[in-house]
Amino acid sequence: MPTEKLDPNLLSDVLRAALSRGADFADIYAEQAAYASVESDDRKINSSFVQDGGVGIRVVKNNRTYYGISASEEPARLMALARQVADAAGAEAGREASVILIEGPTNWQSSFAVPPDMLDVQQKLAIVRSGEETAWSGEKRIRQVSIGYRDSVRRIQLASSVTGTVLEKELGLTEFSARVFVGDGNQLYVGTAGRSIFGGPEHFQGTDSFESIALRARRNGITQLEADDAPRGVMPVVFAPGDNGVLFHEACGHGMEADLVERGSAFAGKQGELVASELVTLYDDGTIPCFPGSFPFDDEGTASQRTALIERGVLRNYLQSLVTARKSACEPTGNGRRQNYRHPSIPRMRNTYIGAGSMNPDDIIAQTDAGLYAEVHGSGGQVDVITGRFTTSVQVAWLIEKGKRTRPVRGATLSGTGIDVLKNIDMVGNDLVIAQMSGRCGKGQSVPVGVGMPTVRVRSLLVGGKGEIWKGATP
């Protein structure tokens, strides 16, 4: 992968051209990237290796964004592109813009022993084979195994008229996922598991080793196969810690992204109001080492931070980019993110999680006479950001009977609205787990994120399933 950096003097000239027709600010996002994928589907290997790179130039004027891209880093092409974007932004007479860039204080990179793009392909193939054989071994009910290993290295230069600096970062992401299909007769179920880490393969250790992830996917499939159908009706739901935070990411987090707030999301106009139980504090944090939503600065040059969205039930902040912060006359929160140089930055979540409470998680189950224990979240789901209404699935769940987790159930779906769910949280455990979730968060463009939560009880939630109608009571 090419590693040549653009000269700061050239970047100054390009920014000057971008600002020449009048603008609030401008920035240049230069990227060189290498992507690798090795996948095994039913013991058949497919691999791909792609290099990509280019430059995006953004001009913001009167809070409107004008954006152009170039796959070429030739100075003449970049100067021409900057003038084109400047022309699109406004018809003011040309004027001299003063731009002097200095290099940022540090050049930052993800934590890896060897950059993923420098690893031998045989090492990546061995990781996939190991996960595959682990999933197949010792279980006759396995019907198919799909293992995916993906990594990427993105080397980024960001020049901004806002900060007056040229910043650099190198993001090395490693992802591993497993899908295990388990069958018996006419029944077939799939268990999934995965992790995503800003770092190299050496970070996949212990319960998050490649083999452990494959075994977890297999267990999730077998549990579904051996389970009864989930009941249906309104009931208490206790959520296991960790990955289940994806529910609150989807049902609540998107509605707090400032561009969606501007469009009238369910959380619009509620800053300073009680939108959740007083037991709930919700964070979005871009500073947790090695997590997929972490970075030293966002894709606009704003330093990363931990943002309290909800404090003790009260909505305190929205997730802001430079553009939305200017519109709202507030400070940016470091949430201006983009998939790559082809996309302008927009407000996006990072690592979003509910903070720890004070209860022992065992006591939460013991104090639930009857209900559902949602252990592993499922895939898919739908969210209407304007109304906050959502539907999502649970991959592995258990019945709670007389204060104990008893029988596994499958096929459960959960429906409700984000604010109602937040207000119905009546118990929060002290066992916070923040998960390095595999996959991407989509919003016109995709970015890696983390999610998390402690054990949490929602005292009343609509559960769908093929089992009997729920006859229990809610607290």
C-alpha cells in the first residue's frame, strides 16, 4: 500500500483554493487503505485483497456541505477539485484566504504487533481454518459452518481550516465472525458470534479467541435447536450484559445523532427532560483502547471524548459533528465520522453503552418472579428514528420462573419504543460489559462501533414468539 504523505504546503494551497469563494470552513481528507478478507463457507475458501485511496475535499458554507472526491493525489487535480467545490459552494467574488497549516502533536496508530496488511495470507488462512475445525469438531448436528476473517488498514491525513493543523492516524481493524448451522430432522437453526478490534490478531485472546468465538456461535445454534418456542405477550425482560447494548444503540442512539434530531427524531426537543428511568446513564465513548468506535480524533479533527447522552434519566447531550454543532451553537462532541474518503462526515455513534448500576445481577433475576432472560441478541431488526419504534430479535433466550433462569426458548422478538423502554428500566446491575461488536453500523455509509450494558431489567416489554400466550404478571 502506498505510504507517501501529501506535503503540508500542498494541503495549505488546496485549502486556500477551497476557501477562495467564501466559506465557513474547509477540510481535506486523504486516505490510503488496504482491505483483506478470507472466508470459509462449508469448507470452501474465498479471499479478496483490495487497495484503495483518494482524497475528499469539503467546503461548508452557511451550514451547507459541498463535497468532491478524487482518486488521484496529483497536485494539479487536487487544486482543480478544490476550485470546483468552492465554485459549487458560492458565487462570491474571489478573495485571498489565509491558510497556514502546522503538523499535529502526534501521529497515532492502532495497537498491533504487525500491521494487518503486512501479515502473510497463510496466517490469515490458518486463523479461518482453526475456527472452522473448532466449530465442526465433536458435534454431529452441525450442518454448515461459515467463518469470516477481515482486516483493514487505513492511513489518513486530515487538514482542516478549523484546527489549522495536519493530523494523521492509522486505523488497523481486525474482525472475526462465525455462523454455525445446526440441524436435527427438519429443524435448522443458525448461531452467530463475532468480534471487531482496532488492533491485530494478537488481541483475540481468552473468551474472545478465534476458537472461543467459533464455539460460542456453535453453542448459540445448539441452544436454539434444543429450545422451546418463546412465549408471546407483554412481560418483564432481563437483558444479559454486553452485546445486548445493540438494542439501545438502535432504538435510542440514532435518535440522539444531531442530524437526525434536526429531522425530528423521537428525542428532538427533549434536552433537559426526563427520557429514561433515573437508574439510566447512557454514554457514547470514543476513548476506549482497541474498541471499534475509538480513535484519537474524529474524521473532522475533533479530539475524541466520552459524552454523557443521558444522566440519571435526563437527556443532556446530542452527538454532534462540526456542522451540526455550529447550527446548534454548541461544542462538537467528536462524532463526525465517515466510512472512507468517498463520504463526507456525519454524526455517528462510537462505543455506546449504559453505565453500571449498583445491583448484583443474580438479585435482578431472583427478584423477577417470571419473565424472559435475553442472553444473546439476534440479527436484523427495524427502527423508525422519528417515532423511536423498533423491532428486534433475540438469538438465545431463557424463561425466568420463580426467580430462576430455567428453560431456553427460541424465536423471540422484542418490540416497543426507545423512550418507553428507557423509562421502564427498573433494575440495573453492577456488571457492565462493553463489547467489541463485529459488523458495521449503517446510515447511508457504514462504520465500526462498540456497544455495551450491564444486566438490566425492563419491567414491561412486548415479546413475540410462536409459543403460548404469556399469562404472567408484570411488576
